[in-house]
Amino acid sequence: MSFETLRMLSTGMTKAEVLSRAGSPRHRFQNRGTQRWIYTTSDNWIVEVVFSGNNVIEINWSRS
């Protein structure tokens, strides 16, 4: 997965939109009404996409 592909994700997107742009995440976690999808890039970025219901509410970036 490229950094540029994940950079195009934004809050408000639906799960279907994220899947069509970024594909399936490496990991999925469910917790207290939110779902977190974890993506990694070839240049060591970890991207956490947080959903409430069907929509992205937060995107967190960190470098591993």
C-alpha cells in the first residue's frame, strides 16, 4: 500500500469508499461503538482509520 493512496482518505468517507480506494486493512478492531482499521505502507507508515457506524471519524498516522 502506498502512502499517497492512504493520504487520499478523509473523514466522512464510508467503509465502502475506504475499501474501494485502499483495499482491505491489515487488521480490524471493534471497541465501544467504533471500529478501527489498520493499514501499513511500504515506507513504514501505520495508518489507523476509525469508524463510527459506517463513516470515518478519525485518521491517525504514525511512523514505525
